[in-house]
Amino acid sequence: EESERLELQMDLLEALVASVPNEQVPRHDLAVLYRRIGRLGDALREFHEVAQRFPDDSTAANDVADLLSHLGHQSLALAMVKRALSLDSANVPACI
């Protein structure tokens, strides 16, 4: 069943992030999964963590901006959009 598969995937990613907290991909994948299953606060926390740990990653800033915009935090989203664009002007955030 889909919900069981997503739960297992979440458990595995959470364990992986706990064991290798400085790895970007597992943390990003966990944030994407949290967003997919509607755990938006957790998704935002993980996206923020990726953006803080990898400050030169425009995609991380874009992910934060997109979720902030989705949650209605437009001024915060705009700040992250500016950060994403300053890192990579070709990476136009989805929330624009």
C-alpha cells in the first residue's frame, strides 16, 4: 500500500539523516517526502537546514522560497528568492 511505502521511506530517510546529518541529498529527499505527505512544518525545517548547511546551493534557497510562498509567508519567500537569484540567476524559483 502507498501509505505503508511512504512511511517506510520516511523511516529510512530519517535514520539516514540522523546517521549522516551533513549529507545534503538524504536531508533534501526527506524534506521533499515530508512536503509530499503534508508535513509542511517538518518539510520547511529540513529545507531550511539544507539551505543553512549548504549556503551556496541556489536550489536549496529556491526550495525554502517555494514552500514559504505556499504557506503564505510572501515577504520571507521573497528574501529567499533574492538569495536564490544571487547564487544563480538562471535558477528562477518556482514561486515567482
